[in-house]
Amino acid sequence: KRKEQGTVILALHVDNTGRITRAEIKESSGFSRLDRAALDYLLKHWLVNPGRGEQDYEAPIVFQIE
């Protein structure tokens, strides 16, 4: 509807239980609405295998109009 698209890169820290303990926007899509949606989605739906120790990840979230 608003024709906003882009890629958000999120920086995450995950503890040894698989829980995200820190998440922040590393690179913006250029649209704050998309950045917030990516962060909200990841915090609600992203799961990491526990027992891998503490890890840092980068997660690209792509919003593309088809």
C-alpha cells in the first residue's frame, strides 16, 4: 500500500538457552515502520537451538513488493 521495501539487518545476542537477550537494528531499511516490524517479528518468532553457548548473529529481514 505504501510501496515501502528494503532490507533490515538486525544484530542479535543469544544466550545458552536459545533466548534472544539483545536485539538492535544494525542497518536500517530506510523506513522506520519496516525496521520496527522486523524487530518485533524476530523477538516474537525467532528460535535458536539451545545449548550452543552464547552467540552473536546478524539476521537480514527482507521486505519486497512482488
